[in-house]
Amino acid sequence: MERQRFRTPQTMLDTLLQLTRRRLPAAAVAFAMGLATVLSLGPGLTMEATAALDLGESSRGDGPPPLASKQWWDLDRARSCGRLKCSQVVNPHIPLGPGEPKITVAVLASDAEGGAAAAAARVEARATAVATSLKRIASLRENQVEPGSVPSSRRGGGFWLDRRGKPRHPLTPSLAVGVQNRSPVIYLPADEDRNTPQVTLVTLTGPDSIANGLDRQALAQQWKAIFERTLSEALWGASFDRHFPWARWSGALLTLVLGSLGVGLSTRALGQLRRISHSCAQAMEELKSALPEVGQDLQLRRLQGLEQRQRRSRFRLKILQVVRIALAVMAVTITLFIFPETRLAAMALLQQSAGIPLIWIGVILLEGLLIWAVMRRLNRWAEEAQMAQPNSLRPQIRLETNARVIRGGIVIGTTLLGLYFTVLLFGINPEVLAGAGIVAVAVGFLARGLVEDLIGGVRILATDRFAIGDSIAVNGHSGLVEEMNLVQTQLRGAQGEVITIPNGMIRVSENRSKEWSRINFEIDIAWDSDLEQACAVLEGVACALAEDPAWQEQILEQPSLLGVDRLDQSGVRLKLWIRTLPLKQWGVARELRRRLKGAFDAAGIEPGRPQQVLRRP
């Protein structure tokens, strides 16, 4: 369409400039400027002009500069593009996909009094004004859409879903490109037949041309085509609603049903994977607690197989958790996208959340890859150690401990990495995160022992001081090592209490179950008992216990009678050593005492008693 030239009176505007130079009150100047604009543009006054006047008032120094009011999730939030501040015009019917031409308005950041915040407010106000004017035009024409305005041959589903293939709607208004103050202006001419006023959409500026990489005339033609296409899509949407008033609600209901079905199926699969992981953990515990019926190398392979199966189930479990959340978000997004009133919210949700599943799937893949590499190296080391010590359980215990500690560290590290990228995806300025370094320094000062604990944990693993399942004594506390990581160690005491000890405080540790355990058996007999008979009975009972099929698997070698260990007023103390499997010494010792009591009673050997001799003076 041929360009038209605006003819607007300048007398009142010149008068307003003179009033401004006299420094009249800001309210009076703003009122006068608004009145002049109304008289100049008449019914063509738009939200863009009003916003520009408001910002112009604030930029004169009579009040604080405007601040950007958009949130980080808003699609038209101001952003930096070089020396400019840019904002995107959003509308439910403007295509925002990759490769689609977009309407990006811009202002110079250096020209705005108040700095970048004032420039951001100005450009956001421009984008909002353009979107509001476009919505106003679409609303005026949508009211004129009738059900019979579309031929029946074009009412198929493919026609309504094809955004590019649909022709121009018959009621689409023709926009015009004019010139005002030597700047191109896109506007809707007044239509007396339809009783519609003139509406100005946007005035193109130099920063707009720089931000879009086109001269202003070419940019005006491109934006005009986008506006007309947007209006046509809005009118086609109104025609669709007139023809099929039930279609959008039916589609939304179907989307929610399918989304709920997908979430339900994924939840069921998650339950199955959790049961598999739990069964693997139980099988590993039973295999470790039971006596090996086969060689230690074969038992190690069984443990490795169970661990690999459990690791695969955990990996699938995490992937499926992300998929379940993604299905729920996708169902909500599609439901919102179906309705034009909520389409912008769907676009914002899609823009902010589309990358989150990709980030966390990448984090899970990285975590799985690191754990696989670490476990591959640990399994190879365990196999070599088992070959060097065929009858030792230590390689299996160290494999479980090192795997659990390193896997926990990898999970924490990758989770923090995922949270960092998620925060960046939400649009939070990295400088804000960098500013949090002061807080990190404060926390590090308060938790200055954390590094010492980490070093202590690495030292414990590297030197094999103890592992999960060992019986140890540390800092006056004793018990079974129930849990440990690079920071702390937890013991389970004899009365069931949990004792937590920071690894940095562990200087000296006593391991009672490394490789093997020993029964240090001592018993006192009376002075008048037959010493040779007592030694023979004690050794005979211990050897019979070692040869008993129910106990011989737990006793590693023949008992060793050391003989008389001490003589005092309580009697004669005999000492016996029995080497057992780790953690089996207490059960064997209890059985030995039970058998020895009966044997001593049958042989007439009395236990030692404290004696005291009284002499007359």
C-alpha cells in the first residue's frame, strides 16, 4: 500500500515546549501534553503514545526514573543487546518459534536518564503498548466474525492447524505505513463504514533498525506483514470458536487425561524400579552376612552383579522421575496453549521449563557416566585384590565402602551443577550468584573444619583404616561402622545408639574386624586345681568346637593354648587364642564358654576365688 503522510498540528506542541522551559509543575506539563496529544491525534491515540508521554514526564528530572516492572519469566522482559535495551512484542497469535521473524523494539540505554533501569522501563512500555494496540484491533474485528463467514470446504482439522497454509482472513484489516516526524509509523486507518477509529501501532526508531539489522523502511514493511498475519490468525481463531465452541475445552480435557495417564504409568514404573533396587540391596546384605558357600572370588562376582543391577535401576529411576515431571508440565503447557487467553502463560512456561528436563537428563547422564567409570575401576581393583588374597573378605568390604562414598560425592557434585544451570536458565544474573561469594566466605569461615574432615575422609579410605561393617573404637567410642562419607563416620553402639564422629577428629582408630578377628579367652582356676588337667580340658573343648561342622567355617585355624598367663590371689589364669572370621569372635566365644562350663564341672575344676590370709601377731 502506498505510504501516507500524517498531518498533525505543531502549534500546541511548541507551546508545551515553552511551558516546559519555564519549569512549570510536572503535573501541569503532563496534563497539557496529554491534552495536546488527544487534540492532535484525535481518536488515533494509542497506548504507545500514552506510555511515551508518561516516560517523557519522568525523564525530565521532576521525579524518579521509571524502573522495569517485568519479572524474569515475562516474555517481553527487557534485555541487553549491545548498547541497546531490547524487548519483544508478544501476542497469543504471533509465532515465537525458532526461525520466525519477531518484533523487537529497542531504545538506547545511554540516552535514558536513570541508567539501564530507566531504559529497560521505556522499552518494556513500548512493547506493552504495541501489544495492547494490536490486541485492541483484534478485539474490534473479532466481534464481527460470524459462523457462516468461512466456506464449509475449509472446515477440516488440517486447515485450522496449518498456520502457514491458511489464507488471509476476509476480515483482516489492511494496515498502512506512514511518516510522522520523519519516522515510519505503522497504523490502522480509520474506517467510517465500520465505525473504527485510527489506531497507531508503532513508530519505528533508529534503535529499532539497529536491533533488527534492517533500515527503517524495510523494517516497517516486515513488521506490517507480521501484524497483518497476527490479526489474521486472531480472526481465524475467532472463526474456529464460532464454528466449534466445544473444541478447545474438549482438547484441553483430552490433554489432561492423556497427561494423567502418562504420569500414572510412569509412577507405576517408578514403583517397580524401586522394588528392584530394594531387592538388590537386600540380596547384597544377605550375601555379605551369610557364610560363603563358594570361593571368595565367586562371591565377589555375585556382589558385583547385584551392584550393577542396582545401579542400572537407580539410573532408570532418576530418568523416569524427570520424564514424569516433564509429562505433567507438558500437559499443563499444552492445555494453557489451547486457549488464546492463556497462551502467553504457556509460552512463558515453555520457555522457562523446556530446558530444565534437558539439563537434568544431562546431569543424570553425567552422573551415570562418572559412576560407571569409577565402579569399573573399583571392580577391577577388587578383582585383582581378591586374586592376591583368595580367602579374604577385605576386597569386598572396601569395594562397597569406596563405592558408596565416591558415589555419594558424585551425586552431590552433579546435583549442585544441575541447580546452578537451572538458576541460570531462569534468567538470574550470574553477577548475583557471584555476589553470593561473600556469603560463601562467611559460611566457609564458620565451617572451617569441613576441609579437615574431607582430608580425614580421604585419608581413611586411602589407608583402609576401617570400612562400613567393621567394628572399631574411636575417641573412646566403639561400635559397628554403619555409615560413612568423606565428612563423617557413624557408629552403631552396643545399646543401639548412633555415634557420629567427624573424620577430621579421628586420629587413632582401633579396628577389631579387619581381615580376621581373634578371641582372647582368659579364665581363672583355683590354686588347688590340677593345672595339667585344666589345660587339657580347655584345649580339648576349644579343639572340639573348631571341628564342629556348625562352627568350623567361622574358625580360621586351630585354637592356640598359651598356658598360664598370670598368678595372683584370685588363682591361676589360663589364656587361649582362637582366630575367627571378622565379627564372628563374639558368637564363638559365647559357645566356648557354654561348653567349657560343663566340661569343668564334670572334671571337678573349680574357678578361681580371691583369697585372703589372716595371721595372728
